[in-house]
Amino acid sequence: MYHDIDNEVSYFYGKTHIIGDSVDLFCTRGSFDHKQQKANIRSGAQINFKEQKISAQNIDYDRASGNVIARGNVKIVDTVQEYTLTGKIGKMNEKTKRFLIAHDAVLTQYREKDTFWLRSDTIYSYMDTVYEEQDTFIFRKVLAYHHVKGFQRGLQIKADSAIYSMLDSTLFLFGSPVLWSDSIQITGNFMELLTLNGDPYKLIVKGNAFIVEHTLDDRFNQIKGKNIEIKFKKRELREVEVQEEAQSIYFLFQDSVLMGVNKMTCDTIKIFIRDKKVRSILAIGAPVGKIIPPAQLTEEDTKLDGFQWLWFYRPLKPEEIYIWSKKD
């Protein structure tokens, strides 16, 4: 270590540990300005606060303001809420507990049953407050902007942007969102996914709601309407309610032989699912339907307006959240 007495700046040229009242700094090269209470640390740079740890190739830390600017392989670890943020550039403030991560930003939340990965161009996170009668809840909110991809075992997502609330583990998806679960693809203008202990239990889809099921014989069962509400149990779809201007196309089989296509329109369609199979369908409000035999089927009979199969966006493993489209 070299200390400049006149300017009150210390320079480090080896493994260094700086101990503060509420913060520890680690590096193998760097400097600390005692007058301005500013540090620049490099090579193995890491700062440990009470609840968070931040590491990067280069870190600038202003103790007075609490601002931290990190560059290169940035990693922020929250030891209390058990999540990690990574990216190429990062900013945080130890006092406000705000974070911003850019360039391949990824939120990884570790759960008892599974891990959830959420990637986007930029992730901004801050502490929010909700007042409910006599109670006050302070919780973290995460905003992900552009090229959002998410992966969890049995559930994957894609959207332009997203908001994630750690208060109730609710995920809001904006901008052509898509959700996949097993052989099901769900699209719409807006989605709200509610989870409990890491498992989804309700999905609300608003505007141009569309469900596609890819069958084993490479056909597509379809349901659409203005809005759709879906209930899950043990990560499996259990109940689907299609609200307003409901339409459906279902392929009918008997002993693996195609018997025809059931096309139906009504006000509301309710579908009950068990063991990943449709057990019953309830049509409410002036249902109109017909069964078209195989010999009379046309391409128009097998596709609802707005049908799209977006397999090339779906991440099948955590590493694929970095790939926006497999067609590129």
C-alpha cells in the first residue's frame, strides 16, 4: 500500500480488505480518497453491505451519497430475499436500495422448489410501500425493459417489458406477451401472473386472449376471446374461462382416429382439465357450434383468426433466455 499524505489518498497494490462501520470493501488494486470518502477498487472488487453484496471488475463507491457504479461482470446478491442481479453495467445506492443493471441484465430468484430467471436489456429495482389499514408493507419491485425472457421449470415467458412485485410474487407482462406451459401457448395484450411459493395459481390475460395447444399429432387446439382467466394447480392448468366473444376449435379423436373438428362460438367458455387432458367444456350464452368431418376440412376450418405458433421465442432451458428468437 502507498499513502499520499498531502492529498490523503491511499493506493492499494495487493489483496486488500477495508473495514467500515456498515460496509466492507475487497480488492487487489485500487484507491481510497479519505477527504472525499470515495473509493475506486479493481481486480476482485467487491463491496459488502448489510443486506447486499456487489462485485465487478471495476467499482466506484461514494460513501457520502451511497452511490455505487460497477462495470464489467456485475453481480448484486441480496442475502435476505435470496435473489441475484447480473449484467455488464450496474448502479446502486446503499441508502435508497435502488439498483439498475444494463446489458444482458438477469434477475435470478432462488426458491425452495425451483429457480426463476428473468432477463431483459435493462432491470431497474426499487423499494415500494403499500399501506393497508393499520399495516405497512415495504417490498422490492423489479422493472424489466425490452426483450424480456423468463424461465422456470414448467413455465416460460416472453414480453417487451415486465413488472415483478416481490410483495405477492406477481408478474405483469406488457408488449405482445407470451406464456408457455407444457404443450400450451398463451398470448394476449396484457398478462398478470399470480404465484404462491413459486408456483403459478392464476393467470389473467386481457385483450386478444388466445390459447393454443400443440397436440401429439402436430395439430393445434385453439381458444380465443377478449379476456381469459386460467387457474393452475401444482403447475398444471386446471380451469380456463374464456370471457366475451369466445371461440374454439377442437380436434376430435376416437381410438387415435380423427373424427372431425368441433368449432364453437358463445359468450363464455369454461374448460376443466385433469391430468393434462380436457375433461369437460361448458358453453354459456347462445352457443353456436358444428362438427366438420375430416373429408370436408379446409385450412380455414383448422385456424382461428389471429392464430400464431411462436415456438421460436420459447426458452427451453435457462441459457436460452439470452436468445430472443431461434429464427434469427
